Amino acid sequence: MLVACLNNISQIGLDKLSKTYQVTTSVEDASLLLVRSFNMLEMDVNQNVLAIARAGAGVNNIPLEKMAKQGIVVFNTPGANSNGVKELVIAGLLLASRDIISGVNWVKAHNDDELILKSIEKAKQAFGGTEILGKTIGVIGLGAVGGKVAQACFDLGMNVIGYDPFLSEEARVLLPQEINIVSTLDEVYFNSDFISLHLPLLDSTKHMINKNVFAKMKKGLTILNFSRDQLVDDDQLKTAMEQGIIHKYVTDFPNYKTSNMENVICIPHLGASTVESEDNCAVMAVLELRKFIEEGNIEHSVNFPNLDAGVKTSKGRVLLLHQAKELINEFMSVLSKTSSSNEVINLVIKTKGNYGATLIDLSQEISEETLNAFMGIEGVIKVRII
């Protein structure tokens, strides 16, 4: 099976492909695609493509609905780069608290001064900062990255307020009990010295940090945005900084407006740009593709439901991707008409949004007649024998 890489993918990840897979430079011939930041929004993807794996968490560069309609399962790799992003958030926190960047720039500008060490003693007064010990940070979103940020900030002696309406009990028990999980965003806005954003860009979150929110914040607050730039309204951010509400804004997603603002620290999207993160994401993406191709199981899909029927032990297994409608009777009818002696050993069906996926294990191999009959069912998008 041919695999094409739309970006450079870590060799450590590609080494996880077995001999039945071959990496190709021909995207047109590939059945599987690996991608990082390549913009696929206007890309025509051939029908022979079965799956796309994004070596990273964000999937704004992939047309998810379009792929779902074609029966192409899109995967991402949540958590694989979380430590790299967490470390950069902590770096941003410290850069905002201590005027390190201005101090380093001063040294570079005076590197011809033979008495620079003596000159520094007077100059450094302009680069004073504050410590984070005992300060309060609000972490909005306690997922793979946000949870690690909350833990790290607690370990650094900060008071941590967390907000995440979708926080699972499994994730909650991993956090220190001293972290205050609040039920409203206002509690974060009213009480924080720093706020760190860790949530996806959706219609409901676009420009969620706006003038109404700034009015609720303590003066001198610092915002850390290592998620997406459009979570913050840039124009209203500038006004809030001019009013002294926002002391610093640190972002890993600079744009034209923020890169030209004072008191903004722009980092060039380096959150996951570590050797370890790129390796971890590539390995996870490749293993997701292999599990999907070899077993039919779906893990960490963003446009189809996750489902797991375990390792294939039956003679026949079929995966059906379809619209999220009740089709079980149609599936069983096809089996009874085309292969009545083929016993159903196991059946797993899941739905997510507008789409569903079904795995059926059978006592015998699936015939071409059965396969064609499945494809003839209204609402079925793609059928694949595993």
C-alpha cells in the first residue's frame, strides 16, 4: 500500500511502517496520506485515498466534512506533542514576567563595549520583572496540553485555576487536588494574573477573548495563547493593552496585527517544533493508519467515530463508513440474502455527528456479491474488506 507525505515526516515514524507499505512521492497514487501543516483545503484528494493522518493535533488545514463525504477517515495525534507545547508555554510565561528579551537585545546592541559588565549594572534596571511564585494562573482547557501546563505551574508554586466543561474524571484525577476547577469562565477572568488558552478554534470560541472579557480582568494581566490566534480579538486586545488591562500578550500564532503591537511576544509557531514532538506525532500517526488498514479499527479520528472491534481473528471482517442513520437492519438483510451461512461473530457500530462506522466480523470471507450489496445501501459511503 502506497503512503505519501505532504510534509517532511519524521523517519522514526516512517520506520514504523511494515514491509506491506511503501512511501511514494506520487500523491495521486497513494492510498494513505501523512500531513503536518500542508494546506489541504483546496486540494483535490483522489477517491483511492482511504485515510489521512495529521502528525499533530490541529486539523484546520484539512477539509474534514469534504473528506467524510468521500469516506476518507482523518486522524490526528492528540497529546503526542503536548510536552513540547507545555515547555514552550512555561518559557512564554517566564519571558512575559521577566524582561529577558529586552535585556538580551541590549547586550547584543552593546557588545562592542569593553566595560560591558560594568555598564550592565546601570542598564539592567530598565529590564526588571516580577516572579511567578504565588501568582495565579487561569488555564482554560485542561486537555493534553492544558493539563500539563496546570501541573507545571502548580509545581512552580503558582495558584492554578482551571476551567474545562468537558474535563473527564480520568483527566481530573491526574491533576493536583489543590488546583481549583471552576464552573464559569468569569471566575478565571476575575481572579487571574495570567491566563493560558488551550482550546480549539470553533465558531463558539472565535474571538472569545474580547472587550467584554477584558472588562472583567484584573489590570496588568498576561495572556498566553498557544492554541490559535483567532481566539483573541486583535483590535480589542490592542485597546486593552493601551488601557493597561493587558500587560503582555504571548502567542505562538503571530499575525500581521499582533506582530506589530508593543508588549506582544510573538513566537513563530514553535510549540511542537522539537525533535521529540515530531517523532512522537509521526509514530502515533503511522500506528493509527496501520491499525485502521490492518484491523479496521478507528482511533483518534476527527471526522468519523472511534470504534474498536479488537484484533481480527475471524475469517471475514468488513468496515462500513456511512451516514449517521439506523442501517443495522439493512446490513443484516444483505448478509441474509447474499451469504446466509456466513455467521455474524461480532458487530460494532458507532456514530459521531453526521457520520457512522460499522465493523462486522463474520465466520467466512466476504463475497464480492455481499460487498456490492453493501455499497448499494442508501447512506453507505465506503465499504472495505479488512
